[in-house]
Amino acid sequence: MNNENLNELSTIKSAEKQGIPQVWYNKQWAEELVIFIKQFVDGGKAPEMMEIHSSFTDYYQNIEEFLQIYKHFEQTILNKYPEAHIALENRAGTH
């Protein structure tokens, strides 16, 4: 993960397991994702749709643990981009 856009996003850069990025790894990761999205969109058209793919089985005991991390992300993104729609989808995991 040597993308220059990630230089100041150390949690996103370091969250990996056997070379596979760990998405939605913790609250700091989610906060850095907000920063990344704002940088990516900066001055461009606001996102209309975001798909969130988290493997609930990789890091969490239950979906409530994921939702505690996710809810701050959602509030922050929708405050910045109120027209955006966010779709949550579970993926199979990295096991």
C-alpha cells in the first residue's frame, strides 16, 4: 500500500493480513477512510453511491461491534455528502 494518497493514513496503510488489506479494521481505520474519501473527491462531484464491504467474520464477534465502528463513518460522510447513498454488504472473509 504505497499510494501517495495514503501517506498520512498510517492505520489504513498498516492494516493487512497476509498481504490482504483489512478493511473496517477499527475506529481509526474508519476515520482515516473519511479523510481519504474527502481527499479523493476534493473539488469534484460528490459521491452518489458508496458500497461498503466488510467481512464481519474476520474481526468482530458480532455485527454490533462492526456497527459501532461504522456509525461514526456514516454520520460524518452523510454530513459532508447528504445526497450519498451507502450500501452495506458482507463479504466471505479472508480465512
